[in-house]
Amino acid sequence: MNTKHPLRRTLPACLSLTVAVLGANALATENPGAHRHGHAQLQVAVEANRVDLIFTSPAHNLAGFERDARTPEEEQRLEDIAEWLSSQPLVDVNAGSCTVAAAEVHASGAPHDRHHQDHHDHHDHHDHDDDGHGQEGHREYEVTQQLDCSDMSADQTFTAEVMARFPEIEVLSVQWVSETAQGSARLEGGQTGFSLGD
């Protein structure tokens, strides 16, 4: 579902702060402080052919676990994830013309933090690890990207490539802002596209 609201004034040249504030306020209203497996958030700011993104997700959605890597295979998996997040556009246009101009990838949170687990709304087999250290805790990824996308339009449609790469993301909450409008979308059930015109 997409929603769009016109802006009452022209946005400043730098939209990064605007989208951060917009996203933080809207997402806090929708999902106050919850860490939910299967859910992720994406904030998008569009100005001309530049797209600024902030993506946040539980590590479980990307890696399949939130503890420290235990094997060379798991270490390689984390390296591959960081490489993809820093080099591939999280969203793209239909023509596939977006390229990553700059990116930062951060993984934060305590992998063995026990006392926050009780607010999960479900139990899964990842809550306990097999070496007796107990619950995994909340490890999060935060990714910022600046994309260059050619031939952008005012009602541009984007595809959330991050959902194709990481199928454990079941719901992606998108908050977007352009030079003339702002809106939101909730991608789930196989949906991967959102439009600035909706």
C-alpha cells in the first residue's frame, strides 16, 4: 500500500536530514522500538538523480542469526553481506541505472543480550544457541547509501532489490520524500515495488 502527501514548501538541497527525521517519526509511530524478525525499514530521499537511503534491519533477516559468527562459513557469510550492502543498490529503477556513489554499513547491538528478548511476539528456533550462551539478543544492521540514478521522473517507480537478495525480509516499511512530495509504502506478500507517484 502506498500513500502520498504533498509538501507545503520546497525541501532544502540536502534531503538526508529530512528523510532521517521523517523516517524516525513515522516508523516510531508504526512500530515503537520493536525489533521484529522479518521486518525492516527503508527511508528514501530523492532529489533530481540522487537518492539517499537509510536501511535498518535485524541481523537475523540478512544473516540468519544475530550471534557472533562461529565458523569460517558464517564469517564469510557476514563478509558477503557487508560487501553486497556496500556495493549494490538497495533500490533500483526499472532500467537498472542506479549505481552506488557512497555507502556505509554498520552492525550494532549485543549478540548475547538476554533481557530484551521477552518482547518478541513469537518464538523461533534462533532464540537459543547451541553452546549454552542462551538467547541471541538484538543485533541490527544500519546501512546508508547514496545512489546516482539516471533519467529519474517525478513519479519514479523503484524496486526494492534488498528484498530479492534477502528473502527473510517479509515486510519492508518504506518512508520516502522527494522535492515536491512525501509518502510511505508497506511492501509484503511478494511486493517489491513502490512509486513516488502513488
